[in-house]
Amino acid sequence: MTVSGGAYLALLLLLMPFGVHRLRLLWLRWRRPARPAEGAWSGPLPVVTVQLPVYNEANVVERLIDAACSLDYPLDRLEIQVLDDSDDDTVRLAAARVADWRARGVDARHLRRRTRTGFKAGALAEGAEHARGELLLVLDADFVPARDLVRRLIPPFAGPEVGAVQASWGHLDETGWLRRAQATLLDAHFAIEHEARCRAGLFFNFNGSAGMWRRECVRSAGGWSAETLTEDVDLSYRAQLAGWRFVYLDDVRVPAELPSTLRAVEIQQERWTQGGIQSARKLLPAVFRAPIPAVVKAEACAHLLGHVVHPLTLLLGVSLAAAGWLGLFPTGLPGWVHGAALGLATVPFIAFYGTAGILRGRSGPDLARRVAEALVLGLGLGVPLTAAVARGLTGRLTAFARTPKDGDRSRVRYPVPSGRLSVVSRGILALALMGSVALLALRGVPGAAPFTALFAIAYLAATLESLRVAPAHPVPGE
């Protein structure tokens, strides 16, 4: 076997645990019975503070405030905090909306900080200092909760050991392949990952939005920290290591806006990836030392290190492209090895995303299309997310980049980093992979062509999507 053959097999072996882990989560989801319904809240209803952290969200801030202030809950026990770190027209829009709702009797407050220290984590921490609620509901700017959300999240807190309750995320708009692919990825995360971990008594994380915290849990776990870009994961693990229990409610769904452009998706995913690796660096030593079952430690490790899959798949794509062009592909490998490679790279994820789609009521051609789109998007993000993994591994602290949002009636097209290096790198790789497919077939290695084609399609689709120009939004006054 050639050196390239050994590297090829080594990468496949390194990727195998990620597919096996997906299958294990599926097994846990179906094998473990659903947890019994949590108890009902007894006594007077608790005071709830709804925290709305925003930063330059002129396109969606009014929609967010209106939805939060319309929640069906006694006004004397509901507080709305607009934690506004903005430096644009969002400030005026939020202030006017808050004043309007205060005039209607809602305890809405527009809180401003002098500096954006700690980004979202800093805003939530300062809001908690001024909150009067014993329960804290966090809603990001792109969410539009149903009126009954607070009442549906409260019952599990009847258990004094429950520190946080997470709802599932729904989707406001699933038009176009890019939004459908994101919806499928998120559905799998919630309907399978969260549900499986919750049923099995494993650690899982608050997702930054559409979840409610017991204020005492936040305080006793050390509070919000800006040491990572995923302050939600960080606090979640610290809280569970301190003995608090988390509850996930899959039947409670809070719709949110999905990013409309690939660059917006990249910004969001880069933040989640870099922050996830930062959280692994910070938290895994404490997880390994903690007096918790080995199975909980193992799953925490798999969860926190899951983003390592991105550089591995990118390296595999590069190796497939190079093999075809340079004639380095191991022709001595039997066809079943290539078939197994394609199976390992697709079957666990097809089962994972397909099951999530079924749980969300998908079927037939629509389900098949969504699974294929999710695979394409997942592979196509390899370049920028590999860079994010590298930043996370170095422990480098970077600014919290907000995810661009359009809203119902977009006012502003916010500037975003171009990501030009990712676009160019992805385009070159797409061309190289397409050429490699043909060359592999000509050189008598047709078994490797389907596997290489999967990567070629993913990088080509992502390249074309990144070149699509988003429609300009009118700026106030124009």
C-alpha cells in the first residue's frame, strides 16, 4: 500500500468514531424511554424576567420586543429586559417600543451599558444583577415566541434540582435549499441529540436562546463568562457539574429566523465552532476530575470535541482531490474499501438527519431532498469551520460576531466580513475535486469516484451559494 493509501485509511479511521457516535445517539433516542412529565408548579406563580440581549438589530428588535411583551403571564410577575448594547438605530427603535409597552402596563426596561464588555455574556450578567425574577428566560433577537411559552417552561422547575429548561427551536422560514439544510441540522440537534442526552441522564447544553434558567443556578455555577464564544455551553456544563439538572422539552418549539446567506451561516457556525473548542479546553479537565459516571464523561468529551470533525473531513477532501490529479490514489485497494468509505461518510448521517426529519413530520421526496441538502451544507462549510477550530485550539479570544438577520421588513443591510479566503479556497477545491472524479475513473479507480463526487458536489454547491448576491435592503432615509 502506498503512503497516500495509508493516509486515506487513517483519515477514514479517524472519522469513524463521529459516525458511530451519531448512531449511538440514535440508539439512545429510541432505546431510552421518554422521561415522565415533570411535576406541576404549586403555589404562587414565580416572577419571570425575560432577557432580550441585542446588538445592532434594527431589522428585528421591534418584532422581538412585541413578542416578549405579549407573553401570556400575569403582568405583576413578568419583567422584560431589553439588554441593548447597540450603537445604531436599534437604540431608538427599542426605546420607543419599550416606552409604548410600559404605557400599556408592561414592566419593560431598556437597559444600556457604557461598553460592550463581555459581549452577550456581559449583557446577560449585568441584566441578572438588576432582574427581579427568580426565573430568567433568554430570547435572542431572531426569535418569535408563542404567547404561552413562559407557562410551558415553568412546570419542570417544580423540582428544586432543576436549573434550566430548554425548548426546541422552530423555523420561521424554510424556503430555499440553504434554509432547509440549516433546519434539518438544527432539527437533528434538538430532536435527537438533546432528547437522547436528556433521556439518558447525560449532560447537554442550554442553546443560548429559548430556554429558562433558575436564577440561583446561574449564580451558584459562577455566572455568565465571556472566556469562550459559547457562553451558553460554558455555563451549562459548570451548572451540571455543580449538581443541577437540566430538562429538555421537545414539544415546546420557539420559531426563529434562519440565516438567509451562506456568509451569515458561516459567521454563526464559526462562532459556535470556535466557542465549542474553547469550551472543551476550559471544561474537559473539570469533567474528567468530577465524581460523575464514566458514561457521562465520555459523552461530554464526544459532545465538546465534536467540531474536530471539520478539519478531518476537509483533509479527506483535499486528499481525494490530490490523489486524482497526482495519480497517488492506491489502486490496490479493493472496491469494498471505497464502498465502505462512502458508507461511513454518509450512512450514519443519513440515518441521523432522516430520523430527525421523520420526527418533524417529513417524508418521501421532501425528506430525501432535505437529508441530501444537510450533507452538502455540512461538508461545504469545511474550510471556514476548520479555521474556527484552529482559533479555538489556540485559545485565542476574538470578538462575538453577531449573526446577520433580515427580519420581516429589513431596514439595514449590515456589513459582514467578506470571507473571501474561504470562497476562493472552496472554489479551488471544488474544481480540483470535479477534475479528480474524472481522472480517478480514467486511471482505473472508479470505486473512489462516488466518494470524491460527494465532496465535489458539496464544495461546488457552497461555492455557488457564496457567490449569490443577497438583495440589498433599503436604509432609512433612502
